[in-house]
Amino acid sequence: MQKLVDGDFTLAQAASSLGLSNRQVIRLKKGFIQEGPAVLIHKNTNCKPAHALGDELAAKIISLKQSELYRDANFLHFQEL
């Protein structure tokens, strides 16, 4: 992005090297100029999905599967149990 802003790259060269369309590169360039390099990081980085299991529940499920009672059950049978 910096090379594009400095004029070292053309819009077509930047789009080709990034694997993006010209329109996407124009949008990213505008954000890069206004907000800096942080605009290039996806907004959902380091965010957990809403449907993800909590850490405590995941640890409990893992400990149950590793316990003597459920160790020999396959995953589908374990899920039903």
C-alpha cells in the first residue's frame, strides 16, 4: 500500500500483486491514507464467533472424553451419551 501511495506502483500493479480488484485497492488506499496501516487488518481479528463454546465448557467436554467412562466411545456415541 505504501508503494501505491508513494507512486511506485500503479493501481493495476497493486491490484495484481495483492490479488484484488481495482475497486478494492482504491477502497483500501483511501482507508490507508485516512487511518494508516491498521485499516488493512480485518475487523474480526481476535474476535470469537458468537456460536463458539465457552472455554470452561470446552475444557469440561475434553475432560469427559478423556475420562475412563467415555474413553472407548467414538465421537458420535460420545455426543449421544
